[in-house]
Amino acid sequence: MKIIEVKDYNEMSLKAAEYIIEKVINNPKIKLGLATGGTPVGTYKNLIADHRKNGTSYQHVTTFNLDEYIGLSGDNKNSYRYFMNEQLFNHINIHDSKTFIPRGIVKDMQAECLYYDDLIEKHGGIDLQLLGIGQNGHIGFNEPGTSFRSNTHVVQLAPSTIQANARFFNNIEEVPTKAITMGIASILRSKEILLLVSGESKNDAMFKLLNGELTESFPASALKKHPYVTIIADKAAVAGL
Ligand code: GLP
């Protein structure tokens, strides 16, 4: 794992955007894996700014998001589909038909899980997967204890994850308790991974990622098994490590 240390959230966001833009320019048909949460918002802002200023094109780019809440439709403002449209897709020249996010409101969720991994495979796999990390080490919505062999699956969210994500909702009761997420194995199949980590609240997770062992009780440790991981972390996230 290669670590790039930056000053703060803004520098992380700029570096991450530059990293992604270079990949898009070199491979206009790139398959990007995208993430939600507060961490990538600044990166998406920079991608939009660059698209407007320099015209970087997403016309032939395909995206796959990591996860979605179960029970929220795409027009619910807390769904990850809504988030991605608002934060990125509506502001760049990407085709709606090329942005994929697991669907959280289909009748047969098991079929949706199989369909999603299959869809990624049919597109030749993800070239670059962008990731954030939860305070408990979750990636996507793979909570501690998730098998490293897991493909896309339905999960029960940990109380700490529901608590951490409640800030986006009116109150904690509104936060869905289940989600559909790419599994650890699905994530590790990406050819390359870019992990963004910012802020003091992620300090402990960074410590465990860098110094801890490979264990399913800390999902992000699975990244140690991947040959091509870059971490962009700010000072607060790595302070004292
Ligand atoms: C959510 C998402 C993850 C994300 C994590 C951290 O649970 N499913 O993909 O990495 O939160 O979020 P944040 O970036 O807001 O700290």
C-alpha cells in the first residue's frame, strides 16, 4: 500500500481528483468504482470544476457504486443514487445509462446481488475503485465480521454505522438498518484501489489499517491483500502513527 500524506481535506480532495482525472484521460472508457459518504464530496467537486474548466470528458466512462440503502428509492434524497446524481453525475457529461448503483428497492434482493457482480464482470471489471473507510474499518457497507470472500450482499448495518450516518437524516429513526453492498471479494477484484482518509475520527482506523493484522473483524485490512492500493490521508488521520 502506498501512502500519500497531505495537509488537510481540501488537499486530499484535490490530489484524489487529479489522480482520477489522469486515469480518465489515459483511458476514456475507464470503469470507475465510486463511493459515497462525506469523504469523496470534495473530490467530486474538483472533478466537476475540472470538467467545466478543462473539459475532461466522461462520455465513455462507466461507474459502479459500492452500496445503497435498502428501502430508499433513487428520488429519496438520502439514497446513494440521489447523492451521486447531486454530487457528481448531474454536473458532468456522463450517460445515465452508464452509472450503476445497486438498487435498494427491488423485490428480490438476492437476485439483485448476483446481478450486480455479474454486471461488473460483464463490463470487464472495475479499473479504479474509490473508497472511504468507516470508523470501525468498514469499506462499502462491509461491517466487521464480513467474510473476505463475500460478493455483493445484503447487510444489517452496525449501530455505530447507523449513528455515524444519522447526520444526513432528520433523525436516527429514519436511517435504514439494512443495505446492499459490494462484498470484500467484489472490491478486491478491482484492478486498482484509491482509499481516501480524512480527519481525526479516522485516526484509529488508520492505525489499525497500517499496524494491525489481516482480520475479518477489521474489514479494511483486506486491502493488504491487494497488489495496487494507494491511500491519500490527511495529517489528522495519520497524526501520531
Ligand atoms: C458509509 C459508506 C462508506 C463510507 C463510510 C464513511 O457507511 N457506506 O462507503 O466510506 O460511510 O463515511 P464518511 O466518508 O462520511 O466518513
